[in-house]
Amino acid sequence: MPTKIDKVIVTNFSALATKYSKDGLSKIEQAVSALIEGDKKRGLNSLYIAVDDATAMKKLGAAPVLSAANRKQNKVAIDEIYRALGPDYILLLGSVDVIPHQDMQNPMFSPDFAGDPDRYAFGDLPYACSQPYSRRPQEFIGPTRVVGRIPDLTGSNDPAYLLKLLKTATSYKQSTPDTYHAYFGITAEVWKSSTRQSLERIFGNADGMHVVPPKKDTWAKPLLARKALFVNCHGNANTPYFSGQSVRDKNHYPDALRASFVDGKITAGTVVAVECCYGGQLYDPKFAAGQPGVCNVYLGNQAYGFFACTTIAYGPSSGNGQADLICQYFLRNLLAGASLGRASLEARQKFARESSMGNPVNLKTLAQFNLYGDPSCVPVQTVDPKGPPPPRTPAKGVTWSMVDRVERATRRRSLFLEGSAISATRPTSRETKQPLSRSIKTLLQNKAREFGVIAEATKSFVVRFPRRIKGMPKTLIGEKLVPSGYHVLLGRDKIVAKARRPKAKKDGKPTEPPAFTRIVALVAKEVDGKVVSVTRVYSKSKHSAPGAKKALS
């Protein structure tokens, strides 16, 4: 009976060779061999495969990737690898210039002055899904696979950084739950209520929360040394820092966490969840005067995992939603003893199951959050080696690794079925160009005035339902009880816009965007032709400077 492959390490040889030459590629292969040996000691059978290796792909009945930048070819190749081998873990090796993020269409995109400027929501979500290639995030609401990425530096020609990350994955060690419960939390002052709720739900308290302002980004080493980091601040494209925001002066965005400052002060084994916009963007450091982003710096300092998004993220100022929730779910799963990859998959599934996938803000949230780190890494040790024996023990003649493999297979089947059920049963939405009714338009305008929002653009979405599930009562799917559409008003805080909005040219177009501001989105839920609720969410970013989007994935 052939040995089951527990983990596949997927890369592109030609892309790595282009970046690092054959000599660099040889060093990377040696480091991967060491990782495979380390996995073996942990009871995992791992296989290294390149999507552009025609011979290896042919053995799996798959077509090779002919162009490293071709997203469709990469999606199809990884689908075929998964179908042939059924691994428990898929590790993507390399940054977006080796294995690209998929460019899903951003349902919130709007070219208007106050619109969401991200045309695409970049991410690895499609690689975690069984659905065929598409650019519509609605097709990928039911992930079924455990996927993570060890990124090298985008645009780099020195393999040293990637070799360091591979060494971290090879030699990782578990720590006790208490180690990760002693966390470090950073929040913008405007979101301290929301962050407090998140931290209490994750860690059981908000004692480790630090608010910016009044606090500054020159954090003491003992704080930076803590092994769990949660950040709810502002981020920006191609920017190596996150920013706070003042309640009294909403145009004040002091630095909250700088990549250059934390470098060398981070404890090996740290796990990070970041809500900030662009917090997980793998930009080329040349776009930031050579400074890698916060994500790359943490991973380069032996952090085990970094969970963050690639473009603009959203969330409420009080209460929890969108980025708050998916980051919460990830850390809670991790603290319960899940691998990084399973914690990520379960977070995606819980978010898709418990949040409306008809809401375009939720769709974007699911699409763009990614796991960076080896998905098979299990940071939290749930069994105390000095304590009483665990309730399960291997039968005579059976190894622990076999027990783990059987239990993991059971979990993977359950997760596959869960993701498939989400795809088959959860409604999504599509944008419609049909004009807003007068009543809904008036309601949104009134809400904008109430909340002090200068309205700039509107978008409407029609909810699409899957086929009716057999046995479901009509009352659960009746037109008078379920959302039929969502309407989004995009704008800016009036207080910020007055202070920062640029003067207009004769043609009415702004000369350049404001230096610092944030998007406000009012999301109206329509049921039976009437709006039943309006939710206000904010972007977790400052407005991108002109030209800052050049290096996006």
C-alpha cells in the first residue's frame, strides 16, 4: 500500500531560479529537504513538487504551469495536485512572483473619490477551494483545504531570507497555552471598544490592550517578546508600519507598529493576527525605500504564523464584524491546539457560515485574508508531558503518528464536507446596475447625514439563493423573511473630509487624494423591498498616496 502524502510543498522552479540563479535554487532545495526530514520526525510524509515540472506533474495527471504569472494555470495545477494526492496540508513556497495570489474581483470596488480603490481582492482562498478557476469571490465561500504560504521577499535575488523561513518551519517547537495567552494587543484609539471585545473573546481579558494614541510605537522589549500579537490599526499599501488614530482629532494617525523598530525584538514562535488594511500585502521592498513590510519582518524574526489581508479591510468602531471576526476565529482555533493551517481553514468556514455572504463587505473580507507560515506547524502544546497521560493512547503495535494521521484524516473529511455544505447552501450576491429606489436612496442619505458622512458613491447587490434544500420550511426562505439585496453607500467622515479634501480643478476632479482619511461604508439590508437595518463599517486604512498601488499583487 503506497504511503499517504500528508503535506505537499508546492513551488515553481523556474520562478525561483530566475530570482536566485541555479545556485540559489540548489540551496533552497537543500533547505526543503531538511524540512521534509523534520516533518518525517513529526510523523508527516511530505512531498516537494513544482507546478512547472512537466515530468512530476504528468505523473499526477496534471498539466504543468507554463507561465509563473498565469493565475489560472496555477489554480488548475494546485487543484490537480490536491485531487491526485489528497494531502492534509498544502504549503505554497514563495511570494507572489513565484506562486501568485489569485485576483478575485472586489465587490466593493468603486472608482469614485470615496470609493474602495481595490479593483481586486488578492488572496490564496481559491487554492483552498474545490471550485474551478474563477475571479468571482462568490465561487469560493466554501473552502475545503488547509493552505498556507511561506513567502520569500517579492523581487529579491538573495535566498537568505527564504532559507531562514524554511529553517524556522523545520525546527519549530511547541509552547504551552499559557505562553500564548500572555498576549500583546495594539489598537487605534477610535477602535478600542471593538478591540476590547475581540481580546476578551480570544484571550478572556483585555489586560494586554495598548491604545494608540496616547501610547506610542516605541514598545518595550517585554511586550514585543510576547508570543501572541493582535493588531487593530490602520495600514496602507506598500507601507512598513501600522497607524493608530485619535478620537479627539480624527486626522491624527500616529505610528503604532513599525517594521524597522520591531526587527530583532521578536520572540521565535510568535503568532500574529492583523486586521489592518494591507497588513498581509507582500510588496516589493523597493517601494518602501528597501524596507520589507511588517509581515515579512515578523516571519524573518522566526514568527510561526501571520494572518492578515492584502488590501482594504473593514470593521465597525464598536462591536465586532468583518476583520474583527475572522482574526478572532483564527486565534481562538490556534489557542485550542489547531495547526496554523487548520486554524485558518476553520476561521474561514466559521466566518462564511455565520456571516452573510450576500453582504459584499463580508465577501471581500473572506477573499483577502491569508495565512503566512507553514500550515502544518502546531504552535500550542495541548498535552502536558509532565501531567497525567492523555485519554487516548495507541493500541499495541500502533505508533502515535498513525493515531494522529487517522484523527487528522477524520478532521479533514469533516472540514471538506463543511466547506462543501457552505458552498451548496449559503446565498451570495451579484452587483446590479438597477438604480436605487427613491425610498432606499433617501434612507441612505438620511443615515449619512445622521452619522456625519459625506456620500460619494452607491452600489447595489441582488442576493442569489442556492437551490432549495429538501425539507426546509417555506417560512425559512420566504421573501418577507430573507434578505433580497444589499445597498452600500461609500463616503468619508465629514470631519476628516473638511480638513483634508483637496481643491478641485475646473473639470470638477480633485487635484490629488487627501493625505490621510478612511472610507466609511453604510450597508443597508433589504428584505421584501424595504430596508430593515443599516450597518456602519470603516476601512482600516489611510487613503493611499498617488501611485502607491503600483506594486500590488
